[in-house]
Amino acid sequence: MNPDGLLVNLNQSQQAAVSSFADTLAILAGPGSGKTHTLTSRTAWLLAQGLQPWNVIVATFTVKAAREMKERIGRLIGNGMESKLILGTFHSIARRYLARYGHLIDIKKDFGIADSADSLAIIKRILKRNNFIIDAKVAKSRISGQKARGAGYKVDENGSKSVAKSVEAHEFETCYMEYEEALRRSNLLDYDDLLLRCVDLLRRHPSCVSNVEAVLIDEFQDTNIVQFDLMCLFASHRKRVTIVGDPDQSIYGFRAAEIENYKRLLRLFPHTITIALEENYRSSGAILLTALNVIEQDSSRVKKSLLATHTVGTRPVLRKLCDAHKEAEWIITEIQRIKGLTGDLLDLNDFAILLRSSALSRLIESALGKAGIAYRMVGGLRFYDRVEVKTILDYLRVVNQPDNNDALARIINVPSRRIGEATIKSLLEEADEAKMTLWSLILGVVQGKRTAETKLPKQTDQGLSRFVNIILTARGKLTAPPEERVTTPELIKFILLKTDYETWLEEHHQDKHKARWANVEELIKQATDFQDLVACGYEDECLPQIDDLDQEEGADHLSRFLANVALASEVKNDEGTATTQVTISTIHAAKGLEWPVVFIPAAYQGSIPHSRAEDTNEERRLLYVAMTRAKALLYMSCPVKNSQSEQTTLSPFLCQPSLAPLLDQRGPSLRSTAVQTMAQILRRSLPSTTSISKSSESVLSTEDDLFPIDGEENEDEKNSRWNSMSGNPTFTMGQQPTKRRRI
Ligand code: ATP
Ligand code: MG
């Protein structure tokens, strides 16, 4: 593969970044400037230089971003090597290291992952058992916060002597400790543990990453301290790191993301070369100008310029509607009208509705449903959280890892085995007190090795035996000799058969049993697809082996499928059959993505900025992220009365006088003349460059203004420095391109 070919269609700064021989590179730039695009090209370029893909780590923020990146690298290099990259979210990469090397720090190979709902259930149980008064959700997010900061159990009370706070602190500390103990006993790791334990692993066994030649990180502004540590550990051998980020889009402060990480990077890697990208390839000039006007209200931010490469286009629309119902109807009408006006130019996949919180989606979902418009929910009620899907997954979790108390407690009486809620609770408490798992307790009882203190009626006894039997037989099938071993889809079918699950669904959900059964079938399909993906080496298996693990193929496959489910952050809703769908997403989950048409409803004080948010600047950045997802049309709206019938006032971020001339606040929202311009933007055929400055005027800049930063130093010097660092005989340096192309 010719590395120079990878630079075609990139602007000069992007080319410099892609083909830089600097060890540490920081690409800091605004939205839509091609940071992810550049990071992808740089990964391909490194491979073209001779790096082996299994020696390159690429961390992204969402599963979707990881998938898109892998596909694009595949298109660039075209030899299937992209599937061998260590590419994924921080959590999925950490999971892979722990699955492969966790035994070195006493993590059992078949560990399960506690997702958010599992963690909450465990915490609720602890609080109830101890009669604690603290709120389970608050405790959960606080535990997660402490873990994400790498802090221990102790609560910092800021010197406060208030008795109430001390009680709370004591309850929290106890809850934290018991939570950790419960996870350990059930052989579970929660999301934070995946990162923390991986840090622990790599600190104690740096040889696990001795092969890593390069580390590339997207959305660096949202990394927390543990992720930062992980990045440094990945890079501890070669110290070759590329990060891309935008401080203006930092929106995960509430989850302990640290904007300070950039300074840390400069301290740890003093030779870091910083490159800016200043052209926006995503949004129309008018959208960009309006978004910049919003972000510039934050006087504390570091200013940077961003130039629109597209035409000015249609002004963003801001509408006041009388209530939230009317707002939802207005959105539907506009979607239909835009579709009507634009003909083949747009399909439903080109529309997104971005929400500050997923609770706002109800009215919009029902309006879309009434209008017969297909939609997918991102970051809302996930496919995997549906009762029937979760039940089957819980069965798989228990078959894989019977010590998972919570999964076991959820399915022990589904379908009904006459084991009541009270009995389950009492068994759980008994197991807790005996410091054993629920599974060991019931197994002992069924096998006659112990008598339960909990009183078990006769029918319960039989129910328990049948249940234990199903789990033991399923486990047997999983660990059988290869020729008799079952695959994950076969295992699901076995469970469905043994539990007569379809009949149970029919009896318990008469009205919706067909839809629910369709979800179960969809799960079987996903398990089959995953099986195929793994079979063609698309997932995992590219970490180097430092010793031989006694791998049980079947069990290993099931754990990987379950981990994949636990780490997936988004799944389609019921309308899975529709080929095109409007996207409804939280703003947080829309990070890094783009759509031709974007709606931001509920733009009122209390929604954005959110009433419970602590950092107003972070809320403003959130609005900025939402606005900059739009390519051609941006719609914002504010119901005068919200869905709780409370009077609202427009978000202060949109009240600035300087914004008034930039927004379309009356008139029809899309004139037919605008369609032409839109088509141009979407086909990326616009050579004109509009400079967006602090003033609300758009002026054409000279060409030189477009490529202000090159960050270049003497190439020969850098080549030799890099070569000497590389120390890798397979690593051959390519020629730097002599000609640079401009777009
Ligand atoms: P965000 O901050 O929102 O994550 P980003 O900086 O990562 O944005 P990308 O998503 O990489 O931006 O790119 C935005 C859009 O611009 C994409 O559609 C990408 O294909 C396009 N793009 C990037 N660079 C160029 C270029 N040199 N020429 C044409 N299009 C480009
Ligand atoms: Mg990006």
C-alpha cells in the first residue's frame, strides 16, 4: 500500500498530522474539522509504514465510532488487516486484556460484567439489608465517581462536622465496601473495574503491552484520569501516542472526565507536537456561525478559529410552540415537509432528534409512531434491557457464571417455579450471611449436601431441582468435548426449549407476546451474527499470547458474546425491519456523529441547562455539541409549557442579542429555494470557504488563512528520531509526500 495515497483528499494540516513522524501528536480542533477522519487515516498510514495491526491500539468513545473507524480503515488499506487492530472503546479494550491476562492478577477467566442495572440492583439490596437511608442511584454514581477518579472508599467530607453528613458518609463507605465484596463473590467486574483492574494489570505486568507500537485516542477531552493512566500504560513501551480532541466539546465532567488531561499529557510527553485543524467540513456556514456564537458566550474558554468550507445555507430555526405536544407534532410535520421538498435527496436516516435527557422522548416517540415514521432510539431503553431479552441473557450469564447472584435471582422463578419473591429474598440473605453465593447454596440444597435455613415448601423444592438441572445440563453442553459442544445460538434454543419460554410468554403477555417472541428471535440472530464475526477473526484474538491459556472454546465464545452485549451502548428498537429510520438520541450519545437535519427540542431553562446540572459551562458545551451535529438544517424549539405543564423560559444560551439576526424565528422553516443549497452541502461540492469570526458577519478569507498551522519541523531529524525509537526491524519509514494537495 502506498502511504501517499492515504493523504489524497486531506487538507494540508490533516496531511501533516497523518504523516507526522512525531512520537506524540495532539490534534486539537473544533467540531467537524476532521479529527476522527484524520485519526483514521493516521492509523492506516501507520499500517502502511509497516506497523503490524496487533501492535496498534485505537481507543474510541462509542461502539458505533469504533465500528465506523474499522470500516473506514478497511476501505483505506483494503487488505482485511483492520480486523487485527486492537480497536474499540476503552472498556472493550480493557476487557480484552483482562480476559487474556487477568489470571496474572487473580481475575478468574470467566468473569462477568455487571452492567449499570446489575450494579444498581446490588446496591439496592445492600441498602435494604442495612436499612440505610441514602439513595441507591446517588450511591451508585458516587461509587462510580470515586472509582473513575481512582479514589478508594473514604469520603472527603470537606472538613464538615455535620452529623447528618457523617451518617451519610458512613453509609456510603459501608455500601461501597459491601458492593465490592458482592461483585467479587459473584465474579463480576463493573464498568469502572474493567478500567481500574486493567491499570492494575499493566502496572504489575508491563510485558502484556510490550508489543504496542502506537496508541491513538479519539475524543481525548472526555477521558477521565483512569483512562488517561491506561493510555500511558499502553504507550509505556514505545511512547508513541496520537490524541485528538476538542476542549469545547468536553461534556463528561459529570463522569469525572478531566480537561486537565491535556496538561498532563504535555507534562508526561514534553515533545508533543500540537496541530490545529481549522476547517469545518460538516456544517453550513450559518449553522457553524450560530453554534460558535453560543460557545463563545463562555469567556473562560481558549479561543480558536473554525472556518466553514460550505456555503452559508439556511439559517437555523428557533421556534416557540405552545406546549410539548405541539412541539412534537411540529417536528413530525417538518420532517414530512422537508422530505417532501427534498425528494430523493434525503431519507429518514438523515434526520436526528437530539435530547438533553432521554425522559423527553416519550411524546416525540408517540408522535412519530402515530405518523407511521420509523425511528431508532440510541441511549434510551436498549434492546438488551427488554424483559424477555434480559431474561434469556440472564440465563446465559448464569450458565456462563453461576455465581452471578443477581442474574440468578432474576431468573430462578422465570418461568414460574413457585419460588416466591420472599423466598428468593430470604435465600439471598442466607447466602450473604454464609458468605457464599446463591448458586452454591441452592446447589448444596438440591444435592442434599445442606439444608436451607429458609423454609422451602415442597413445590419450591421441585422447582429448584428443575432449575438447577437446566443450568447444570447447559453448562455441561458448553464445556463438553469439541464435537458435542454447543454454540451460543444453540444454547439459547436449548434454554428456550427446556423452559418452554414461548408458551410462558403467550400466557403472561397475551397482547404483546408476538413482539416479545420476535425480540427473542432477534437475539438468536445476533448471537449467530456474532459467531460469524468471530469466526472470520473480526473480533478479539489479536492480543499476543504471553503464556498458554487453557481455553475452553465454547465457554470463551459465550463470555465474549455476553461481554459484547454488556459493552454495546446502543441498539435499534422494535422497528428493526425498517431500512430507514429517524434517530432519537441523547446529546451525550450523539458525540462525534453527524446528520443532514438535526432537531433539538426542549431548549428551555431547566432542560438545557439542566436543573440538576452543576456546571453551566458544561451544559453550554452540550448545546454546542448538539448544534454542531447538523450538516444542512438545524431546528431548535421551546414549548411554552413543558410536558409537566410547567411554564418555561427559553434557554439563556439562546437568548443572547447577538444570536437574534442569525436565527430564523418566524416564517416557514424551509423554503424550497434552500433545497438547492442543501443539496450542494450534502454532496460536498462547495469550493467556497466562509470565514466564521467573532462578529456575526461571514467574510471570505484568503487561501492562506485556511492553512495557518503546519507544526512542521525538519523532516530528516524527525525521521531519524522516530526510527531510532522504533527499534522494530519490520518498521520501515516511508517517504514524506513532496506535493501537498489542497481541497
Ligand atoms: P467531532 O468533533 O464532531 O467529532 P471531527 O473533527 O471528528 O468532528 P469528522 O467527523 O472526522 O470531524 O469529520 C466531519 C466530516 O467532515 C465527516 O463527514 C468527514 O468525512 C468530513 N471531512 C473531514 N475532512 C475532510 C476533508 N479534508 N475533505 C472533505 N471532507 C472532510
Ligand atoms: Mg470526531
